[in-house]
Amino acid sequence: MFGRIAPRYDLLNHLLSGQIDRYWRWRLVREVRPYLRMRGARVADFCCGTGDLALALGRERLRNRPSEGLPLLTTDFCRPMLQRAQQKMHRAGLACMLAEADASRMPLPDSCLDLIAIAYGFRNLANYRSAAREFARLLAPEGCLAILEFSRPTAHVWGGLFEVYFRHVLPRLGNAISGSGGAYSYLQESVRRFPAPEEVCDLLVEAGFARVETRSLTGGVSALYLAYR
Ligand SMILES: C[S@@+](CC[C@H](N)C(=O)[O-])C[C@H]1O[C@@H](n2cnc3c(N)ncnc32)[C@H](O)[C@@H]1O
């Protein structure tokens, strides 16, 4: 499914969100700046898709540590997505190390990363609890997991408008433009099934994170979770 939508993924992201997706990724980058400024920080973008978050992280890192040689680990389990990420990172002159891998079972040793960032990928993982435990395993002490994920606004009018848009407009437009029968219906369904922010925080604490913070973005359409080891 992700392979089928890869060619039009960027266009649809910006179109369906009215470009607000750029702001959401920028908010994540802003919150994790202390990690991007650290000398020798080992940074990964899991479920990277076409690489927009990796680009934003890479640019911020370059701005702060121009001589930093460590490439960003950029991973996804879908090759067509990864290939697009690779082209975009290359065009931007940013060093990255690409890996085709399942984010919930990374072939990496314990405590090998300082920052794991995931934008709109966590919701797709088969088992949130075991994936969260896997991320806790990969992070070094004081490392940070930053998850950007869709949420559902609860405010009366805004929540109602969002429901109409998300349930009726987005799947139709997305399916038609992407040429994929059901990918954008899946998006709508998967957001509906995804746990509420409080439950996400609980499962991150249960997975071994010492402190978890959330930020509600755009009236609750997206949520940013920051979980610290
Ligand atoms: C909605 S896209 C998000 C892409 C990108 N992070 C962004 O911000 O636009 C979700 C991505 O997660 C990837 N993905 C889903 N499940 C995965 C898994 N178990 N392991 C690795 N990648 C996965 C998909 O291939 C897809 O590229």
C-alpha cells in the first residue's frame, strides 16, 4: 500500500493538510534541538517515508554542527518510499544512512541511539507496546523518542469540522489522486483506531520511559509525544 502511494505521497501530504504538515514536523525538530546540537548525537528517523522529517532534522543538525560527520539513520520498510527519501537527501546535500527495516524489530544493539524521531509512522506499527519497548531498548540513557502522530480534536465545533473532513473529504480526495483504492480510507480508519493521547503516554511509560510529555498541535489534529529514557 505504501509503495503504491509513494509517487504522489508528498503532493497529497501538502494538499490534504493545507501545508500544515510542514509546521508539524518543524515543531518536532524544534523540541528536539538540544539533541541535534549535541556533539556526536546518534539520530534516527524511523518510518521515514519520502524523507521530509529526515530532511528537516538533517538541515537543523547541519546548521548547528556543520562539521558533524555522523550521518542520520533513515529507515523505512517500503523501498519506493526509501528511494524517494534518498533522492531528496542527496539533492539537499545531507548525509544519511538508509536502511530498509521494520521499525518494530531493528537489527541494532541496545542503547545505540540518542534520538529516535517518527512522524506519522507509529500508528501503522502492528503492536504499539512492543514497538515502544524496542525504542526504549535502542535509546541510550537520557535519549529521547519523539513521535508525531495524528490525533482527534475534542473541541465541539473544530472536532465536528475535522470529523466531516477526515471521514468524507480526505479519503475521497486521497484515494482519487493517489490512484490507490484504499490507502486514504486506511488512513482515516487507522487514526480512528489509534489510542487517545493519555493512553499513548501510559504505554510509553509502561515501556520504560522515565518521563513523557505531549503537545497538542492545531487544536488536537496532531499530537507530539516526547518520551525520555
Ligand atoms: C504515513 S507515512 C509517514 C512518512 C514520513 N515519516 C512523513 O512524515 O511523511 C508512514 C510510513 O511508515 C512506514 N512504515 C509503516 N510500518 C512500518 C514498519 N513496521 N517499519 C518501517 N516502516 C514502516 C511506511 O512505509 C510509510 O513510509
